Amino acid sequence: MQRIILTAILCLSSGTGIAQVAPAERNATEQEIAGDWQLVPLPSALQPPFIKNDPWPAKCQWYSYSGNGELKSINKLREPCDTANAAQLDQAFREVPAVMSWKYVMNTEYQKPAIFVTRSDVKKYLEIWEQHIVATPFVKGGVEFAQGDLLLYLANLQTHQRV
């Protein structure tokens, strides 16, 4: 089964009323993040308006978050994006050098976990991602989000906000 990762800004409104509504997403655990993922591009309606150019322009992207902290990616500039099974992805990722690392970190100030991504080939490189897993399927902007999808929100280090 192929797993889906989405990098997006989602403005999820919480329902108000007598009955409490279960959140559509929750913080992902370290164990839920580990594995192989395919990035799914989002329509422009779900992209932040202040991002003029897609920072990840490859049409097809796959990521491997290994249990030992290695983070590998494979990009393909043009579609179609082939569907790969776990064995095919494992084989493909064996050929990719491990220059990125990921670490699941609990932010004690905000009491929220985050993923810290670093690179061995770029000095002082750091990305911080807030990670969520879809708990209840939902549709937003014409995109169906399935239970188990991983949603990543890039954090702005200056403002401590989602980008």
C-alpha cells in the first residue's frame, strides 16, 4: 500500500455546537512518519498566496523516512508519476545517497512535536516541519484527504508560525 504525504497549508475550521467534533487530523507519531511516502501536489487554491513559485517543482516526489534518521528523496520532473510498491521504493532508495537526516523532536515551549530536517552537504541547514496524520477523512479544495495521510506544515523559524 502506498502512503501519501502532503505539504500544504490547510485552514481547518473546528465545528462549534453541542456535540464535540473529532479533529480531522492529529500530531503524527515518530513511528507513523517512518516509511516511504509519495508527495501529492495540491491545487493552487490550497497553496499559500504569498508563495509565488513552487519550492518543490518536481511533479513526482517520493520520500523515505528511515527508522535510523536518514531521509532520502527521489524526484521526477515530469508526469506521469509511477505508482511504486514498497519493494520497488526500497530498491530505488538504496541507490540514493543519504545527505539528509530527520529527527522527531518535542518542542517544550509549545508542547508540540516537530520534524527537524538537516543536510550534511549544506552548513547550518535546518527545516522544521509540523507533522499531522489524517484521523478522519475529509475533502478540502477539491482534494480528498484519506485516513493515514501525512500532512507536513513548514514552520517559519522567525515567526514560529506555519508557512
